[in-house]
Amino acid sequence: MEDGTSKAPGYCTGTEDDQARQWDARADCDVRHILDRIADKWSLLVIALLDRRTMRFSELRRAVDGVSQRMLTVTLRQLERDGLVRRTVYPVVPPRVEYALTPLGISLHEVIKSLVIWTEEHQQEISAARSAYDERVAEEERLLQSLAR
């Protein structure tokens, strides 16, 4: 093993540049696994909804348009495992289960809000870039079709 290489699996720091750790793309990188989890569309929506208040599973399912029961269950379990969501089960019949953000989840929501604000501020620029791209690709396809004739 090279000097400076960690023997711990999942440890992602480089040998000299700590910035490399932030962008390590190796499949076994813990940071990459965490980013994959928290950046998926269902996790972002659940975190945003739970920032407002504690919610029951059925409330979350109604609020997250398009999510299946299974996918919401998987998402909540993963967020709970990562320490971002707290699951509370009340001993009543039928069982009542509520979900809330942990302090760690609340701190992540602050970061997510920044991303949403950026997106809102640049939405028109992104829309214009998409339109320009679509027009350019369509023109290239027309050109290729005319050359193929």
C-alpha cells in the first residue's frame, strides 16, 4: 500500500490535498454513499417536509407526490439509519408512528434550503440553457438526416 493511503475502507482522503476528499468518486467512498442517499429526490422531499413538523407515514405518503409505499419506507429507514430522521412508535392500537428531523437532519435542511434558493434564483437561466441546447440538438439531428439522404 502506498504511503499516505488509509487502510480503512471507505476513507476517502487523498495523500496531499484534503480538497480531493470532497470530490472522491470511488464506489467505496463513505462520503459518496452519504451524498447518494441524501441527494436522491425522495430524501430531499422528506427532509423538506419534516422541517415543517413531525409527520405520520400516511401524511408523508400523501404529501410526496409519486412515491410508492415501499420507496417511502426505504427512504425513511435510510434517513433514520443515517441519523437524520427520528422514528417514534407509540404503543397504541393501531400502532402510531411519527417521523421528525433530528438535529443533524435540521442542519442538513439548512444546506438544502441554500440549494433550493440557488435553483430558484437561476431557474430562468437554466430554462434558457435547456431551450438553447434542445434547439442545437434538433438542428444537428436535422443536419445529420439531410446528409444521410
